[in-house]
Amino acid sequence: MVGSTVFTLHANFDNFISDYLKKSGFLNTAESFENEARIMRVIPPEFDHYPRGTLYDVWSDRGSSSQNQAPNVAAIIDTTPRIIREGYSIQHFSRFESDQRLILSCDFSSDGKIVASGGTGMKPFICYIETRQSVTTSEAHSLSILDVRFKPGSTMFATSSADKTVKVWDANRPARLLFSFVGHNASVRSLDFNPLKETLCSSDNYDEIKVWDLNRKCNIASSMEGGSIVRFQPGSGTLLAVAKRNVTTILDSKSMGVKYRLQGHTKNIRSLCWSASGKTIASISDDDVRVWSLSLDGQCTYEYPSKGNMFASVVFHPRHRNVLVVGGFQWMELLILENGQIRCISAFSSRCGKSVPGLAACTENESIATTHKSVVNIWK
């Protein structure tokens, strides 16, 4: 027992030193120390609750004597975004090329092992991250696929199409279609699964939302509060965000009653996403990014102009929760949300291609997926 306790204390002390070096900006030194001390790369949670982790409390409480630099360390932690201290940059991981002319949308499975995508090829294109293999489904829509979404916690995904249908597939069994939903009177522009219920909703060009029961395989509700994008609140699915032209409407997903209308964009909204907490929404139009807080009754808390570039897609970063990943014309950018201000870090790569219409993130393996033309790229 004593030996085990001593080992644990020694391991914790090594983690203290490693964490101190990282938070002080000495990344190379920290990496060398970790290799020499054989430290596990998984840092205990008590060391990693930025900015009020264990080390912050220890060093910032030591006083301000001339022989102690703790206040300077605390100041660095408070004023430097963690993503910058870590020297983070998006690195290309793998590439999947399809025979489609244009892929418009993509989504990760919850475990991050599969990306499903779709576009003008009419057949879903499925990428298996670990084996780096890909396949298209045997069956197809009759027109372009406009949106793709996975059911949380499963390999089931759905596609919406200009052919007025919603189709449901299993990524592990691409040889056959599970079932279809028919009933829309116009192109189905977007869809999403309720994270807690066996339902999904879809929205068409007539702004009609339909709610489908996955077990009974039928339509169970409808609303005329639809738009070009529909996304359920993560976790609870209590709210549904709907983008229609330049306004995002927040609906009660059960009653379909309006809770908030988020207004401020001048041009049509092209993409929106929820934060993992379900308390914040980011939306983009061609000319700006806006972040809205539902904790503040839908108030816009951040705004960032495109400065002449054209924004196309947005997701919250899968690791750094106060960072947005924005896709545009031949580039990606990281936008750091901090104290009411936005700091931009360019993440340009020629691999992004002409534009990034499809963008997805997975917190499980901290990966990002982008689409351009016929290609799905995976980034870490």
C-alpha cells in the first residue's frame, strides 16, 4: 500500500511539472520531460480545468515576493487562450475521394469512427476513419443529397434530398436502405435526429417541418416554422434551432412554439451549430459570424465580419470549447471567443480546395471533417 501511495504521489508530481511547463508556454521542454519521465499523455482532470485548475490555484496563492514568479504564471494563464499556449494548429489526417462531383454535407458518428456525406452523386458516401476505407451505398436518392445527420450513439444516419424524401441508412450495412420517409411537397433541405427520442425532423423548401417516428416509420407532427437548417439542442433535444433566411428561430421541440428569434444577420444564414453545452449557438452568413447566448435570452455576444471573404460553414472546435472552426473560400479559420472579443488564427491549407460547404466535428476523438468538391478530409 505504501509503495502504491509513493508511486501515485511521484506520478502526480511529474504531472504537476509537465502541466506547469505547458501552461508557461514551454511546449518542447514539456514534451521532452514527459518522454524522459514516461508520463501518460492523459492529464488528470484536476490539472486541466482551465483556467482554475489545481496548478493555477497553487501558484496564484503563493504571494508576490520578489523570489516567486507565481503571479506572472497566473497572469499568463488568465490572458493567453489555451489554444495559443499549446501551439495548436489543424493537421491533416486522412483523405477520402469519391466519384461524386460535389459533396455538400457531412457528419460524424458519435464515436468519431465514421463520416457519412452526400451531394450531387445521390448516393451517401461513407468513410471509415480507422481503416481509411470508403464505400457508397447500393441504393440512392433520385436527386442531390442536401443534408446528412447521424443518430447520436448509433451507426444509423439519415439523408435529406431534393427528391422530396428522407432516407435512413446503417453505416455498417451500406448494401441496403433501412427505410424512407415520403410526404414532403418540396426539396427537403435539412434534417436532424432528436438526441433522446426515436424521432427525427426534416424541413423543406416550403418551410414545413415534419416530425417522423423511427419505430412506427410515420409522420407524427408538422409545423410551418421551418427553414433551410434544423438542428436539435445537444443532450436534451429540448430546443430546435431553425435558420430561415437571415433569422434563427429557437423552437420548443415538443410544442413547436417559438422561444426566441435571433436577428442580426443581413444576409441569409448558411450554417449554424450548437455548442456542446447546448447554451450557445453560432451562425454564419456570407459576411459575418454571430454567436448567441440562450442564457442571456438569445443575446448576440460575439460578432465577427468576414472582411471580404465568404463564409460557408461553422462548427465549435471539438477540443477547445471557446473556439469556432469556420470554413470559407480556400481556407479555414479558428476564431477564439474571449471576453467579448474574437481573435482569429488562420488555419489555411490548400487541401481545403475551392470552398468548404460541409464541416463537422467530433468531441470523442477531437477530429474535424471538411468537404470540398468530391473529397472528404479529416483533420486533427
